Amino acid sequence: MAYSETRIVIGGLAHVPVLIFIANFVKGKFGIKTEETKDTVVKGEPVKIIGVKDTVVKEGKAEAIKEISSKLDSIEKKADKLYEKVKKKKKDKKKKKKNN
């Protein structure tokens, strides 16, 4: 005895709530309790804010800061140059790949 297409679809739809119930049951037994994790995240200690005071920088420290700043600038320039070289090499590889 063959079943009509409508009867098969209705039978499948009737089983959907059963499958959802089983999935939720398994999830409830073996899943992570979300309420507990929310409690631990929310109950963190507040961050302490440290006030900034006006300070006088001595000349020696000021020179050291300038020197470090200039070194940092030179390192950033070198990194930019290297990035451009790598970018160019990648473009060249893509062109070679297309040509082959």
C-alpha cells in the first residue's frame, strides 16, 4: 500500500515536536548551565582607577624618551617598507601563477 505525498509530509511534521523534545532533554542533561556561568562573569571585581598626577620630567628622562621615540619611528618605517615588499612579492607570485 503506497502512501500519498501529503500523508508522508504530515507524518514528518508530526514527529518534529518529538525530536525537539528529545534534543532539549539531552541538552538539559549534558549541556552547560548558562545561569551559573553568567553569575561568575558578572560577579567580577571592579577595576581600580589610578589618578594621574602632574609630574615634572627631568632632562635626562626627557632625552631618553625622545631617543626611544625616534627608534620606534625608525622601526615603524622599516616595518612599513618590509610590508610593501611582501605585498609586492605576493602580487608577483599571483601574476606568475596566472601566466603559467
